[in-house]
Amino acid sequence: MAAHWHILGAGSIGCLWAAHLAKAGHRVTLILRNSERLDTFKKNGAVVLESDGKQHLFPVNACLPANCGPISHLLITTKAYDTLPALKPIAHQLTHDACVVMMQNGMGAQQETATRLAPINVWAASTTDGAWLKEPFHVVFAGKGETKVGPLLQTVPSLPTIPTELAPSDLTLVADEQIELSLWRKLAINCAINPLTAYYDCRNGELAEDPSKFQHMSRVCAEIDRLCQQLKLQLFDGPAVQQAEAVARATGANFSSMLQDVRHKRKTELDYITGYLLKQAKQAGLALPENQTLYEHLKKTTK
């Protein structure tokens, strides 16, 4: 069923989904933060999707937050720390039966948004698709993964696991009735890899290949295991460090998003990754000194 999707956050994942939703026959409108971005977009009036060396243009619409009109379907792909500020000027334009899907790194922003928007239905999504922006509104599809989707508030049993109107072509969607557990799994890997690559200014693979860096990652992961045991969360079949090592090796040549933010002197999502982990630990009465030290160091040396 075709729908009109508004996308809040025109970064790599936002543009990737804009292109694929448009390709699937949906109407798509990008919500852009200011008139300068809107002027840049209007030069082409389209999202460029580059895959396997080929480029395709997908004409979509764009609007500023103040004048988007009724929003019935909203995909949020902003940075976690931008979510609530970006949502504030458009929240009153959401229809009472709106469908909101959040696709972001870290945890915390999803729960805050679901609480803020209640009783509007909110789904969370976790993706392993690879994408990066070559230039504004020109996205390179770097690696096909899958996107897990599930309702964030389990108190609404009648909600479908995946919104029926979410049907992109060429992207793999997986229904996930335990989406919060999947978000926790991704959070654990992000906590093990992203802050350490920013700390050491290294590619992901070095965390697995360099003995001292691997030992540091092992200590970080041991604390994650301890917290999850306390919270009765079964994330992986074995210790978290095994999964973190596998991901670090599989993405060995990559620079983590947090390291890229640090290098470009941009604000990081540290508060929604390690910061969220530490908040959960504090509530559980547990100290995580390795993660705490890493968090405090990065807070001092980054934005």
C-alpha cells in the first residue's frame, strides 16, 4: 500500500530510505532543517542513489519543519541527540493515527520519543545496511544488510510488527517482536567498538588485531556482560567480546561513525551509547569503571 512518508534526517540512511521508498511507489518528503538546505536540495529536487557504480535519480519533495502539512507516516533518521529538538516543530502536524518509525544508533531517544508522542504508535528499527553520503542528497549504498522493525511499546498488542505501509524495494525488512532486545544487542556492540576507535583513532579492525586494544575491548565487554546479567538480558550465546571481535574483524577497514564525528569535530552520540549504558548501570546499582573512564575521557576531548 502506497503512503506519503516524511523523513526527518536527510543523512545517509535517510536518503537511502527516501530513494527506496520512492522507488517502491511511495510519495516521499524530506524535512530539512533550514532554508539553506532546502535551496541546496532544490538544485536537483531529487535524491541520488549510487549502487554498484550506477547512479539513479529519485525525485522527492522537501519542506521546512514549520510548513510540512499533515504527517501520517514519519521515518526518523536523525542523530540521537537531535531527535527531540527536531521533532518539536513538527509534532503538532502528526495525525492522530500517525505511524512513526525510528531508525537510529544508540538507545534512549527512542524511548523518550515514544513517551513524548503517546498515544501515537511508534516503531523502532535497527539496520545493518551500509550507506554514506558522497555529497548532500547523494547516497552511496555500500553494503546490503537487513533492517529489523518492531513496535516499541509492547503495551499495544494489536500493532503489526512492521507497519503495513513500510515497503521499500531492494531493502530487507525483518519483523522483530523483541526489538528492544535487538536495540540492546546493537548498543552492546556500539559500546564495545565506537568509543574505543575514537579513543585510539583507529579503524575497527585494529581493536581485534592489536593485543593491547583487544584487551581494552575485552574489559569494556566484561562490564557489559555483568550489567546484562544483572538486568537479566540474554544478548548473545557467548561473551559480548566474541561478538564484538567478530564485528570488528568483519568491518575491519571501516572508521566508526563516532570516530568520523570526532575527526570532523562534530558532536558525537556518546551520551546515547556509552552514556545510556552507564545510566542503566547506575539504576541497577552497578559500577562500570572501564566504561566510565572511557566516557569521561571522550567527553573531555570531544564535543
